Amino acid sequence: MKLIIQIPAYNEEATLPQTIRDLPRFIPGIDEVRVLVVDDGSTDRTAEVARQAGADYVIRLKQHQGLATAFAVGIDEALRLGADIIVNTDADNQYCGEDIVRLVQPILRGEADIVVGDRGVAALSHFSPFKRWLQRLGSRIVSWAAGIPIPDATSGFRAFSREAAMRLTVLSDYTYTLETLIQAGARRMRVMYVPVRTNPPTRPSRLIRSLSSFLMISALSILRFYVMYRPIRAFLSLGGVLIGGGIAIGLRFLYFFAQGRGSGHVQSLILASILIIVGFQICLIGLVADLVRVNRLILEEILYRIRRLDESK
């Protein structure tokens, strides 16, 4: 059983050595533990420091491409290197490395495909009360979108079985955390959460440059991935609301028309017609989007089979 701990890193020469030192090298049930660092086009000595600190594998991207891309590159490389379990952690030493033992246990027992570290965001002292509330609200929204219980949606401390990792397809260029959970829910993967500890922050978050931009990007990401993986539910729900509103307004017009006062409510009839027509159009868009979803699933299955073929070589 081989475990690869992957660490996406961008300009982390100051924090990376401690992060690597804290990683466990011997875990019950694991025969081999290796560390993979993905240097996301850093302008400092991140790659060199990673090797000096004991990383077994270091990949350096030619230019900075973002956390989601670095994560996806690490997953592909870990699969190529023969990992049975892949753990992702942050380079800024946010998570306690010793808790990797907790992350991998449900996978070793065959109880989960993906295990996410739950930081207990409601009790994190370095989060402001407003940020803690936003974290809880965001997790509830992602839980609804994914169809699975999610207490900590933005935690990047995660373990993946080999099969789950081979099924992952990261399309975002911002972050992988929300997309992979919605994707896992759509594919009915077994997702578990285990409590993990966090270390005091070493620097401000680079992913959250401002709260407003983070909220906007997160909201758009959730909407995008929800529509991508559940188009029928999304478009039929919206179309059904518009059609229902149009029918209600139309019935209101018929009520006044039956009383001989229809001439004063022609605008209601026009609005009802518009809502019903637009609602039907949105429902048709949903059908087309579902056909696109089926095509995407076929492409994902092809990618999965290619990974399987690479594995057998």
C-alpha cells in the first residue's frame, strides 16, 4: 500500500520545510509513504527548498497556473507513481501533519472513497465571527448542491483512494475544493469527514484576497458546478417557477375576464404569456444541457479508461 502526500506550493520557501518535517513517514497499514511537491511556477526557491527538506518528488510548472491546476497535476503524477492513496495538504502548514493518520484510516478500512479534514470552522479562533458564519453557510449551500453532508466545504486537507482520484476531473482554474465535492456527490462517492487540528496561521491567505471577491467567485463556482452536474434539476426548477408564475397570473386574468373586467388587465395576460414562453425555453435549455452532460460523462469515462490503461503498462 503506497501513500503519496502531495503539496501544491507557490512561493512557500519559508513555510514548506516545516510542513514537510511534520508529515508522518510511517503509518499503520501503509507500506510506503512518499512526498510530492508541485511547485506552481514559484519565483523563489520553493523547488530547491522542497528537495532539501526531504520531498521525494518535485514537479515544477513553468509558470504560475493557480491552485486548481497544481492540484490536478499532482493527482495525475501521484497516480502515475503508483499511489494507492493520495493525501493533499497545504504548503503553508495550516494543517497538522500528524492527522494524516486519521485521514487515511476510513479508506484503509474500505469505508470511504474521499476523506476530508474537518477543521471545526465554527470554533476556529483566528476566524472572525462573520467569517465563521460564512463558512458554515457556504458548507450548507455546498451540501445542498452536492447532495451529501458537508461540514467544512473549503478544507483542502483531503485523502483520496486511487479509484476516486482516477475519477476526478478538475475544470476550475481557481480552486478544487468545491468542485470535487459537488462532483463526488453527483457520482455517489462515499465522502467522510474526520476532525483535524490546525496550526496557527503563518501568513494571510493568498486565495482569499478580499472577502467580496471570494464570495463572488465561490457563489459563481457553486452555481456553475451545480448546473454542470445537475442541469435537469437546475433548469427545470427555474423553468417550472416561471411557468407556474405565468399560469398564476393567467388565472388571475381569467378571473377578472369572467367578471367582465378583462380589458383593464391585458398587461397581466401579456406578462403571463412571456413567463410561460420563457419558462418552456429554459426547460428546453435544460434538456440540451443534460445531453451535454451525458457527452461530458462519456469523455470522463474515456479519460478514466486511459488512466486505467496507463496503470497497466
